[in-house]
Amino acid sequence: MSRSNRPSTLRAAAIAAAALALGAATVRGRGRALDDRLFGRINSGRSSPALDLGFRVVTEAGSLWASVGAATGLAGRNRHRVAIDAFGAACAMWALGQGLKRGFRRLRPYEAGGDHRLLINRPRGASWPSSHPAVLATFVTVAGRDLDLPPNTRSALAALVAAVALSRVYLGVHYPADVIGGLLLARALADVWSAEVSPRVLG
């Protein structure tokens, strides 16, 4: 990636600020009430055994273990530096998410009471931000830039990220603001990473 095509760190800071503002706005008050309503519509919507299973499967694409698998696959195709770069970014996003969870301490939907469906085992940690879509988005964004993937491939990966994000609300473990905040943070971190870290890793 040429210097002129590298993402702007200033824009990344603005995106990160927007994510934090969203998290703060939905902890309580009107923002929280709106988030609760959106959660209810997605989580308690039309359901079927096939749909439930599909979301249970796709949600695992956002786990850190899935990034391990993807990085191993890249390394197996002699893309060792790309694998290290993308996996490093994913780990940084995971660590950032864990830190922010401790700061915001937002209860999970099944801890906050009210109507909800919980379709998977209870994950650890607080609710905001959602790490699964954030980790996946960071990995595929950095890897996509490193590999200079064509637009159609990037669109397919973006669709996978969106499916993982939706799955977290559908399965009952996150609110919509959690996944949106996570995706915004992922974009911000990926932009900073591609601008500052990737050139050093890729050489």
C-alpha cells in the first residue's frame, strides 16, 4: 500500500470517538430505551431451527480462534507476513474490546431482565462493545488491504462480518449498539494499523 493510499489516522480518531459516544449514549436514558427496542425486534423476531442453527454457526467466525485458523490458512499459502499482520491487528482489537468492556460494564441482555431469547451459552465479559464482529472486521480489513483483494471479494467478506454482527443480537448476547460500536472501533483500529503497523510488518 502506497503512502498516499494509507488510511487517515485523523479519520480513525473521529470514528473511534463516535464509537465511544455511542457506547456512552446507550448505557442509560433514551439511547438505552431505543437500543432495548431494537434488540427486542431482532432477538424476538421470526425464528426457525434452521435459522437458529445458521446463526450459531456463523457467529463463531468472529471468535479469536477463527482468526487463528484464517491466519494459519494464509501462512499455508506463503502469505506469512500478511498472516502475522492481520492476526496481530485482530488480537489488538480483542484486547481493546476487553479493556473497554471493563470500563463500560454494560450488562448483557440476559442479565438486564426483560423479554429475550438466549440461544447460545453465556459468554464472559460485559456487553459493550461486541468483540466477535469487531475482531473479524479488523482481520479481514487489514488482510484485504495487504492482499489488495478485488471489490467483489471484499464485499463477500463484509457480508460475513454483517452476518456475525446480526447473529450476536439474534442469539441474545448483545444489543445493537454493542455490535455497531464494535464495528466502528474495528474500522478505526484497522485504519491506524494499516497506516502505522502494516508497512513495518510487510516490509
